[in-house]
Amino acid sequence: MHVYTLGDGDPDTAIVAGVHGDEVCGVAAVDRFRSSDITVRKPVKLIVANEEALELGERYVDTDLNRAFPGNPDSSLHEERLAHRLVEELSGLSAVLDLHSTQSYDQPFAVVSTLNTATASLIPATGVEHVADFSALGGNSLIDHCDGVVVECGLTGSDQAAENAYQVMMNFLAAHGVIDRRFTMTDPALYRITDRVPKEANYTLAVENFERVENGQMYAHGETGELVADEPFYPVLMSENGYSDILGFRAEKMGTLSEVATR
């Protein structure tokens, strides 16, 4: 793990990149920012997390880092030791942006594991139009252990994902006063994840993420037949190649973030 601290004083904002070694868009964004001549007005941490996996070009070395939190400093597994170090590095910070990419969607969208006052205040600063709330499923990802938000920046390995990651990061830094730049605060549509869609065979997806699937509509097909919705839902992180055991997630659309946060 490499931590770059820019500016004087104790940061309260951090950018995390490279949690998965095959998702390099965030690393490209961090490198681009570090090589620029942009003045930092407030201190910030820029963290390249899983350097060993990045060198291998693999998702992880021993186990998925984003399933290893809060970690164990005495573990024999690289990612469990790294998870402990990363949680310590982010302790006390109030604004963490974790940059990822996906196989499912080419535009940036936010992900939170808990929707509360802290995370609801961070999401608009990403500038995205959609946010997925995974509270109902639980987990042990990085953002379960800090005040943070994930942004899935686009398709893994694409130049567009790297550009999206940079623009999202710059917007987030500007919104938190780290850099002097115009920024956009959005009020994204909020999708609450309800369950996983198991994948028992290879399927071809017949719908688009964040677009409503109606009751009775076929949303995927394969050698074993068709998958048909038994009630309306919105697909999130659905793709043919993103996961080995699931097709993705079903969600319900709750309204805009501000509407839900003020209820």
C-alpha cells in the first residue's frame, strides 16, 4: 500500500484506488492528479491500496480485499493484513471516496453500504446520477468501516473509466474544499438493493442496469432457458461476466436521495 499525503496538516479527506488489482481506473486518476500542477488548499490522502495485486494484474493475491475488512494484522493472507492497515489509515477521516470499475455499466454510479447522515452528505459530491444502497445485504467491504462512498467508474480496463474516475475524484475534492475548482452537487436516484440473482448457468442479459424490468418481462436468457421477472425491479450491477455465482442484484427505486434522506 502506498499513501501520498498532500498539503499541510491532518487530512479529513481521502481517495482510495486499487482495492482490486484488475481495476486500474482509480490508480490512473490518482497518478494524473499527482502529476498535475493543481494547488491543494487542504490536506488530502491519496491511497493506492493493493499494489501487489496491481503488479500481478489480478483482482487479489490471496483473497478479495473488499471482503476482508476489518482485516487481521496477524493473518497469513496478504489482503487480510492489508485490510487492517487500510482501516487504520482511514480512521477518523470524514470523507472517503473509493474508486472502482465494473463489467456491468459504462457510466459512473455510487454505492453505499449504509445510508446515514454521513454517507448521504458524501454522495452528492460524487456528481453521479444513480446510487445503490446495499444496506439490506450487509457485508465487510471498506466502506462498512469508514465514512465513505464507492463510485463504480465505468467498464473495467476502458479509457472512459479512467477519465470518469478522474472527473469524479476532482469533483469530490473540489466539493470538500481540497482544490479550487467548479463542482456539481447532484441529487441522484436512489436504488435499494433487495436481493441477489443467482447464476446457475451462462446467460445473456436482455435489460439495462437502472432501467425498470416489468412483471413477466424476460431479463436474461441462456442454455437453460429464460429468466422472467415475477415482480417489477431495477437491475443493478447485472452483467454476464461480472460475478461467477450471481448475475447481479435486484433493487427497488426509492426516489431521489434528498427525498429519502429527509423522510
